[in-house]
Amino acid sequence: MAPDQPEAIVAPALERALVAVTGSRERWPVLARMTDLAAGADLAPMGPADLQRTTFAALRDIIGHLARAGPTGRIGRRTDERNALYRASTC
């Protein structure tokens, strides 16, 4: 993925990567808001402290799943999906 790709390409790829890593889309609205995607608007309005707490919890969850998968990425999904989150984060 490139930084100049439209949201219509980036959002579904990032959501698929999140599900591949965590097995859930529970953190999707937080991740979308953090990356300034329209899907983040689904998240209920919250104050700065609550938003920070929610964002940090989502990141801890995602990073925890990645750490448990280990350096070889043993998440149990297709390689393309597993690596999509990494590719999106390096743009």
C-alpha cells in the first residue's frame, strides 16, 4: 500500500489485516479513527482521556497478538492478510 491510495482501498485492506491478526473486528473503529479513516466515525464521541485510553488498549491488543504469533507470523491466516497490517504501517 502507498500513502496516496484512496480510502476505499486502504480501509478494507487494513480491516482484513486486523481480523487476520486478532481474529476479530472489535478494534476496527478505534484503529480507523487512529488512522483518520471514515470508519472511525462509528466510534462514539469521547473525551481526550477516554480516546487515548481506548486507542492505547487497541494498540496493546494488536501488538500482543503480533507478539504471540512470533517472528514467523504464525497467526493461521494467509500470508497476504497477515502481512497487510505490516505493509500498511510502513507506508
